Amino acid sequence: MRAQFFKFCDKFAAQAVQFADRQQNFAGEKIFQIAEFERRAAEPAKLLTSLRSAAVVCATMVDALPADQRGFHPMGNADASGFAAMACDEILIHTRDAGTGLGAEFTAETGLAGRVLARLFPWYEPVPDPWTALLHANGRIDLPGRQHQPERWQWHCAPLAEWDGTVPPAFG
């Protein structure tokens, strides 16, 4: 019974992704790898297709729902701008991580890095290089004059109007 339940959840999620992404695959091949065993065996091109599809679903939801819609996140019930910023942060930071592992450099576009930094880490003063600051905020690098990020740092994904003006303690 549990296996059937998870199969239904995977099917519904995959169908939503494929519909939102408007992809058509006439060869009948899976274009969205959901199950863990499928992700481990998938070729990089398929994983990138899956990532793109998941990003489209996230963007579609952010665009379709009211700006004040709230959704659960352990670090605060996020609104649409919080979910959009978290998605951008995840893509930027983990793309950099993957590139570093492959010996390739990745640098985010300055404007996007600055918007993500301002939305999720509002305690950061504006800086000339928001990408470097975003890497620090995510605990990837140290910066002169700034404390090292704790291992379980957190961001502020709830509406900015709810930020109390303080740096949140380590999560967990």
C-alpha cells in the first residue's frame, strides 16, 4: 500500500511538471526523474532537464498564486517572493558547488545575486559584490570583517515585513 501511495505521488508530481513545462516527448521516454533510484542512474542531460522542469513548476506556482499566499518552510512560512528567492539561491549556490567539483567556475549575474541576497538575508548591508556576499551568507566562503557562518545558518523566507531586524540564530 505504501509503495502505491508513493507511486501515485510521483505520478502526479511528474504530470504536473510535464504539463507546466509544456514538454512533449514523443519517444515515450521519461523526461522528469523523480524517484531516488532513477536520479542515481540518470544521465547528466536528463538531470538538467529534470532541474529545468522543476524550476518551471516553481516559477509557475509563484506567478499563479497571490503574492500573499504562504507556504510552509522550516525557517518561516514563505510568501511567493520568499519561495522564488529560495529557488534562485538553491540553483545559484548549487550550480557553483557542482562547477567547483568539476573544475569549472560559475559566477552569478550581479543583479540576481543582489536581489536574492536582499530578499533572503536582509541583514546584509548592500555590498559592491553581492555574489561574494551571497556565497558567504550560504556558508561557502569566509569574508574579511565578517563572522564565519555557522554550519546551520538560516535565511529569512517569510515576508520581509515580518523581519525583526536581527540576524537569526543558527537553525536547529
